[in-house]
Amino acid sequence: MKSSINNKMFLLQCPGCKNRMKYQNRGSIIIKKSKKCVYCGRSFKVRDSIIKKLEK
């Protein structure tokens, strides 16, 4: 079985505009993943921006 964070949903907060958005991890590694904010367009690292893990 793969890592326990595989295919999990997270709540992220943009470090720029502070808006929150959902992110679903589709792989087992989130350390190097980046996301672009849908509100302000800023790119940021997923791992540093996780607020909490969401239940499906």
C-alpha cells in the first residue's frame, strides 16, 4: 500500500492573498509540489501552505 497521504484532500492557504483552497494530492510526494493560487496567481509550495487534512 502507498503512503497514507496518497490521494488525500488538503486545505491550503495562499501566502500572498491568504485565500484558502482545496488541493488533492495525486502522488505520494508533496515535498516538491507547487500550486498556483486561483485568486491572485501566486505560485507557492504545497507542503508549506497546508492548513489541515480534509476528510473525503
